[in-house]
Amino acid sequence: MTHGGERNSTFDCLQTVCSTVNSLNVCTGGSSTSCEECLLIHPSCAWCAQEDFGRGRTLTSRCDFSHNLQKRGCDPRFIEYPTSSTSVLQNMPLSSKGSESTQYDVVQIMPQKVSLSLRPGGQTWFGLQVRQVEDYPVDLYYLMDLSLSMKDDLDTIRNLGTKLAQEMGKLTSNFRLGFGSFVDKNISPFSYTAPKYQENPCNGYKLFPNCVPSFGFRHILSLTDKVDRFNEEVQKQMVSRNRDAPEGGFDAILQAAVCKERIGWRKEAYHLLVFATDDVPHLALDGRLGGLVHPHDGQCHLNDKNEYSASTTMDYPSLALLGEKLAENNIFLIFAVTKRLYVIYKNFTALIPGTTVEILDQDSKNVIQLIIAAYNNIRSKVELTVWDHPEDISLSFTATCQDGKPLPGLRKCADLKIGDTVSFNVSVEARSCPPRGTDQSFTIKPVGFKDRLEVAVNYQCDCSCSQKAQINSSICSSIGTYNCGTCHCEPGYLGARCECQEGEASTMYLSHCREAEGKQICSGRGECSCNQCLCYESEFGKIYGTFCECDDFSCARHKGILCSGHGECHCGECKCHAGYIGDNCNCSTETSSCISDDGQMCSGRGNCVCGRCQCTEPGAFGDTCEKCRTCPDACGTKRECIECRLFNSGRLADNQTCQRLCKDKIITVESLNTDESGAVLCLYKTDNDCVMKFTYSEHASGQSILTALKEPECGGQTDALTVLLAVVGCILVVGVLLLVIWKLVITIHDRREFSRFQSARSRARYEMASNPLYKQPVTTHFVETDFNMYGKSYNGGLH
């Protein structure tokens, strides 16, 4: 199976078009004198080995674009034009599960072997896929700091094995557990060395008067599936005491990594090394304080008692050595450290591939959750590394993760689920040719995987016509070698057929040594001999060309370095290596340094230019534009970190990415100071209708600081029935008040109307009494009548 041919053709066409547009033919401009030199000029250049091509004195070069050579009469059979290509040699399909009976056959990377044929300057590519299979075996080695400050932690983990095995059993059916411990080198000034402290370094220490002698590293339990053994061995352990604060943990990590047989690492398992401590480690060169001048050799030094025997003879290992040995043995290192050390160890993870850091409680109560979270974090990402990378080969990666979008310059994918498959495209370019006959190789492997892709490389640096070279050929006047259509003359002879001797010149042919009329002979940088320019030597580099018009040192520089060290100078123009662009090749096309922790390019607030983020969002700054107090989404982004870090809730708590995405320092307070200069006040409503407040600020050191309340602010809790009764009571009271007010208004209104009526009535009586035309409707008459007949007399009556 071959890749890259179609791409190479497109690439060559593009180069041809570009060169034509720019009126610069890089092939003829180089004035190469041999087929091999022609192939090195540019991957689009071809060589015509036809004997009669360009016969006679001509400025036409045998080195040109392939189509130009054919136009000028070169038979395609004589055109030397090798191209880069890729062949897949082994391509076993990816496995789906790791709990099969033959775990040695589990495949997590495809293909497994590839062969590259590279022409200098030409590019080819190949693709690979990686899958984290389900139910893959796990080996976990728990490496614990047994200095005195870790006593409460030791008490906590005495039954760790059983609980941990139960939790890991949910993730894999094949789990093994081991245990080791460390303190520090048992020499001054790292430990107490006075005679009275030899057997008991805690002698005279009132808080804890008895402890065991100090030691560098002690391997206690090899990896086993019998977790009860782990509990038994841990219960036997006692703490020790060292003198200074830093510990000798890096000595222990290296021994646990390289002593594979003693520890019991299986080839067909994930290797997890949990490093639990509450202080910083000693680093390389610290050992000189104790007179240890020999650097660490990176070898296993466990004696018959499974103790580190070179603890008092060799210095502490460097971070580079530590990372190398961990990678060699496919070990994922998990730093389980207290909160105050998180930033320090987080910086270590940037220097040691395949390393994560988790926050350990003061008494290690959360160690199981920590390990599970770290394991899920490790299995949620895939990152490629390159081993034995040849110096003259450039590699460029493009990752295609779960969203299906290609990410140029990126060689890792995150936020994956177990069983997901991710793809990578690898572009390869050879910058030069190694010594003749040299074949090289390199390896690509995901961090922590035993699986790898082996890549063999052979170089297309020789022309096939060179195999037919004729020494002292008659074509070359018997004083030169005929090779690929040209004569290579013996010293002292020149000419297309070696017909001239050096020093011979004719003024009538000097025009052959001028680029144009009026120009200097050989551009002023050579001599005309036998109608050809012999270019001067220069201390700065090589002068070449038909008229000595080109050199390899007059190109743009960056910080004084020609073509920034990332390209080759050809006739005044930088030809950049793969992965770099620009006039002086100082602009990298690599984008991995622009990817923020949340997987976005420049946090979605800028553009990646020359491998660095240029922030476009006002107020955004930081290496990946991740810091922005004034951005609209600042509070929303930090809110997710507050939720997962303080309350283990929210979106980030579900996919185990909280520690990876939320690196800010979080300070909890009882009362929040909202008047702090430069701080942004953020608040949000929680699920239970409380209000959480925090401030977001940037420290002078560049670290983001979130100051948050310990608990959200909530109103007092009120009984529902009380609320109901209060509402009903309020309604009744309001109703009665409305009725009273209504009655009062009506009463006042009626009284006003009655008063108005009485007033009108009084006015009416007065008017009737004073009107002369008015006559009463009742008249009174007085009549005198004699009622003698009755014996009585009535005087007057009313009728």
C-alpha cells in the first residue's frame, strides 16, 4: 500500500506554478553540475541524462522542471525524477477489548510498520489510528512518602488495597497492586546522622518519640492480584524522620521505573505509578550538598533487601532522566500531593510526558477517588511521542479527534471515552541526505502505550544513471568520467567535453561569462576560464551559478541566524523546512502551543500566528489567551471551576477534567471583599436558589486567583404551611381593610348628600315664608253659631 504519490504530484505542480509566477526557476538558478546536486536543490527539479541534450555551448541546464526538459527535447526515459513515497508493511486491525485470553495480541495502534522513501525537500505522509481498548489490564504501584509528616496518611491507607481493588474492578477485570516507600538519603544534611539518631531518628522528639531509621527507597510488595497482601504489608510500616523539608522521592520513582523485574511490571498492561507526598522533592545537583558528585546512571540498584543501594553514592536524578525512563517503560506517573504543592508539581508535568497531578487531602482520605480520577484522566487522552527522531527529518502532525475536525500541528486528543478511536496524519520531509548507504528509522508511540509504529526510512539521494558511469570516457576526451550525460573532468581541465585547460581564455568568448551586456564578468565573484565562470571561494559559504550570481549565505536572517536555522539558503532565498514559513523561516506552523487546556485554539479569543497566540478579544492575555477578566464569558468559565473544585458539581465534574482545565488558585473566605482593586465580581444562582459569589483577579506572577465564599448565600428556611397561612391571612386582612375603606367612603358620601339635602330644604322654607305671592293651601275660618237647642253654645269652630 502506497501513499503520497498524488500529493507529491500536486506539490510539484504547485512549486512549478509558484516558480513560474515569481520568474525564478530554482532548478536552473542553482547551476548544478551533477544529477545528485540537482536533486538536492528542490524536490520539483529533474535531471536529463540524455547524452546529446544541450549539445554545444549553451546556457540551458540539464537541471530543470520535468516538463521543461521534455519541451527542450529530453526523452522521458532519460529524466531522473525520484519522488517521496510511503509503503505500509504491517497493518493489523485495532482490538476492541483487552481482556482477551492472549493480551499480547491486543492492538491499539494501526498500522504497526511503515517504510518511507524520501527525496530531500520532498514530502510524503501517512496516517495512523489509536484506540484505547476496553477492559485493559492495569498494574498500579503505590509509592508513599513515609517521612514523619505522613503518619496520618499511613493510618488512612492501611485498608486501601481492598477498597481500591473494588473500585478498579469497575474499570478493569485484571488489576494488580504493589507498594513501595521512601524517605531521603541517609546522609547529612538530608537526614539526622548523629549516633543517637542512627536507630531512632525521632529520639527526643516529644510529639512522636519512636520511628524507624531513614532510608532512600524500599520496595515492599511486588505487583500482585492478592490485595490482602497489600493491606498486610502496609499495616507493618512505620514512619521515619529526615532533616530537611524536601524528600528523596525522585530516587524512588526512578528505581520503581527501571527495576521492572523486581516491581513486576507486565508488558501487556497499563503501568500506573502513584507518588504520594506532602513536600517538594530533591532534584539533580542537590546531592552535592552531601558530597555526592556522581550523576545518576539511570540503572536499577536494588539490593537483596529490595532497598536502593546507591542512595548514598549517587546524586538525585534529573527531570530529563526521570522522563526518559518513565517513557521507556511506558509508565504513567500520578503525583498525589497536598494542595499547597499543586502548582509546583503541575509544572513538573509539563516537563515529564505522561504525568498528571491530583490534590491529596491532608490525611489521604480521598486517595481512592484521586486514583480513579487520575486513571480516567489518563485514559481520556492520547498523545504521540517520537523516539530516535533523525535530525535531518522534519515531522508535522495533524490530529483528528472526536469532533472530526483536523487540528494542524497537534499530536494529542483529549476528552475521549474508552473505546474511542482517533486519527493522526503525519507529514514527513527529509532536509538533507545522510552519508551514502545510511538507512535510518524512528518510532511513534502513544504516551504510556506498549504499542508503537515503527518507521523505516531510505533516502532517494542517488540517480539511477550514476550506476552506468564511464571512467576516462572518450566522450570526455579520455580525461574525465562520463556520468548522467555530463563529463566530470580531471583536475586542471574544463569544458563540456574536458577540451580546455584552466587559464585558457579568449576575449571573444568573455560574453559567455556575463549574465547580460554591461554586467560584470562572473558577477564580479569569479573568473572566466574556458568560456565558463569559476566562482571564488568565500569564507561565508558557497558561491555558485552559471555567472556566480548565487550563494548560500545572502538570505534573510533572524536574530543573526541564517533562515532562522529552519531553512536552507538558495540563491538569496530561504527554502524553509517543513513546519516553517516566512521570508526568514522564523514562523512556525506548529499550533500545539496555541491549544488551551479546554482544547480550543487560543481559548477562542485569538489566532495562532507563528506558533504563538495573538489575542483578538479585548482584555485577553496569556500564552493561550486564557486570561481575560473583562471578557463576557470570564465569569461563566470560572464558575465551572468553582463548581467542580469546591462542590464537585457542574459540567466538569462529570467528565473528570476538572483538575486539567481548572488550574487557578482558589481561596475560600467567610466574607467576600468586593472592593479589591482589579478584581471582577462574579455571582450566579445555584440549583437550590442560593447565590454563589466569587471574585476573579490576576496576580502579578501571572496566576489567576479566584476568591470565593465557602458556602453560597441562602435565605432562611421557612415552613411551607406557614407561608401558605401567611399568604391566606394577608389576603383576608387586605379584603377586610378594603371592605372597611369602602364602607367608610360610602358613609362619608351619604352624609355629605344628606347634609346637602337638609341645606336645600332649609333654603326652600325660607323662600316660601318671604314670597308675597305665595298662599297657604289651608285656610282657617271663624263662625259664630247658636246651639241653644241643645242647651249649649259653641263659639267658633274649625272647618
